[in-house]
Amino acid sequence: SLLKQSHTNLEIIISDNCSTDATVKAVIDEFTQKDPRIKAFIQPKNIGMIPNFEFVLEQATADYFMWKADDDIIEDPDFLSKLYTKLNQSDSDFAFAEGYYLLNGGERKPILKNVYENCKSRFDYLNAFTKSFSCLEFYGLYNLKKFNKKTELKISDEVVCPDLIYLPTLFLNHKVLFVPETHYIYRHVPNNDTFVRNLNLFNDRQVVMRELAGMFAETEKLKSHERKEITLNIVHYYEFLMKSHFSISRFQQKKIKIVNGLKIKLGLGKG
């Protein structure tokens, strides 16, 4: 799908993270022989998901960059062209397309249009993101000339779902743009590790939400009412996480204690 893009001036960097499936290398070899735009790297050992993402970024030589994962489907041959054009026309730092979930029956569920269709300002985008936390935005197009590759594009490897920390920081510090004229499909296939992974995700999201609430409650990059609204969005999402997973009294008590603590910090509750 990337080789079929109408925007042909690109480099495609593949990092095989020490796959145990021999057919993966065979496919990589087949495509590198067909197209000189492909640069392939085979890691001698599994370096982990986040270091592998960062390795690909380090190899990039262009001023514009996009991550893509093996479970993404790009149908539109003008996908890159539309993002690139809109990014430059709007003088934005980052542009992202509509994202669809591919459901079990083959149906497609649009995710981002209802979230971002009315956004105009930087605060609008940040406010919308912290109400949804969809995270499909991550696979957008970055204008690297407006980012510090070593600091701003550093992804945390301390949590299972690092984009929950990464993206709101990006939205706070950069001009972003939603491009609904094109889309990609997120095709996540559950496996035997899904249940354990979801438990880890839930535990991590609690930690991340507390960290984000503290960060946005104190940032000087937003006005007072904006700080309060963004932090309340995060608190509400935290409450949603807790309600979705726990109904036992001891967990309810822990939830109430944490949420009340966050509200006190915002000046919305009594000590």
C-alpha cells in the first residue's frame, strides 16, 4: 500500500525486530529487491517495541516522517499526498487522518471525525483529545523541522500504552491538524496475550492519568480555565476507567480517594 502511494518521493524504513518467523525476512528481501526506496534492517535480537520505533526514526533522513505498524491498512493512494499538502498549507507541525477500527464482522467504525470535526484552535484539539484518548492520531505525519527528535519524539517505555502520555504533550506544544479527507484502518487482531495485556493497560492507564492530571493542573502553557477543563477531562476519563473495571467496595473506596485528591488539587473539592 505504501509503494502504491501517488507521493513517490519517499523512503520506507523497515526494522524487523528479530522475528522468529522466517517468512518475514523472505518478504522483506523480496520487496527491497523490487524497490530501492526501501531500507531494511534486521535486529540481531529483540530490542523491544519502543526502541524499535525509535530506531526507525533515527534512520530517517527526510524532513517529514510517519510511523506505520504491520496491522495498519492504507487504501487511499493519495493518503500521504493529502496529509503532506494539508500540513504545509496550514503551516501545522503535525497532521493526522481519520482512523477506522476494523470490527470482527468486517464492518468499519470511524473514530476521529466526531472527535475533531469542529476543532480550530490548539486548545480545541487538546480538549477533544483528552475527552476521547483514542490514540489513533499517533500515526500521523510529522514535520520534523518543528520537533526536537531527541527530546520531543521520545516515547516512554515504562508503560504499556505510551501514546497516552506522548500525544497530549504533542497537542499541548504543537499546532496539529485533522485531515478527514483520507483515512487508515487499524486492524488489531486479538491473541492469547490480550487478556493479560488489557490488565496491564488498565493498571498503566491509572498511573498515566494521575501523571497527566498533575502535569496539566500545573502547566503555564494554558490559561487557568483551560487548565481546569483539560484536567477535569482527565479526571473524568480516570473515573470512567475505574467504573468500567471495578465494582467491589474496596476498589470503589480507592477510586473515590484518588479522584477526590485530584479534585482538591484543582480547587474543585474540599480537603
